[in-house]
Amino acid sequence: MAAQSSNADSSPSNPRIIVQKNPSVSQLSELGIKSWPKWGCSPGKYQLKFDAQETCYLLRGKVTVYPKNSDDSEAVEFGAGDLVILPKGLSCTWDVTVAVDKHYQFESSSSSSS
């Protein structure tokens, strides 16, 4: 009887990828991007699962992400200069068309130490 027309961002089975185009230098500096580890990959298709939320900043590259169990209309594209948040629990295919070089950081599962 209840209508299931809620937005996809409230559905735990379909976590949302957030892409911020051209974040400001001050925002990147506040996040401490340059101190984050770096990762890169060559063009190709990669099956990935995110066990923790990842925030990354692409120095170069171009990627189309296809979330698992979704159609192509839900694909998300990002590339050099983009700040991207990949949600915890995301299973997807990365279709890398231009080699990626990025800074990244994972959210720790416990933000406070005991």
C-alpha cells in the first residue's frame, strides 16, 4: 500500500556516488589532499567493491563507473580535477578510458579511538 517512489539516494542497495567538479584550491588544501596516498591504474575494466567510503581526487584520468545491478543510465563519469565520494558498500565496474592517477582516503570505520 505504501508508495515506493523515494529517491535512490535513500536506498541502501543503491549507494550514490558524489562527484564535485573542480573543487577550489582552498577546499583541497583543507582536506589535506596532497598528504593522502596515491594510486593509479592503466586503462581497462576493473571490478571493485568498497568496504569503506572512499574520497578521492583525480590528478589525471577518465573513468565511467557502472554500479552493480543497475542499468547504463546510472553510470557515473568523472575525471581529472574531480573530487569523488564512493560510498561504503558500492560494488561496481570501473571502465578506465584514460589512465588514472589519484589521491585517496578511506573513512575509518571507527572515527574515535577507544
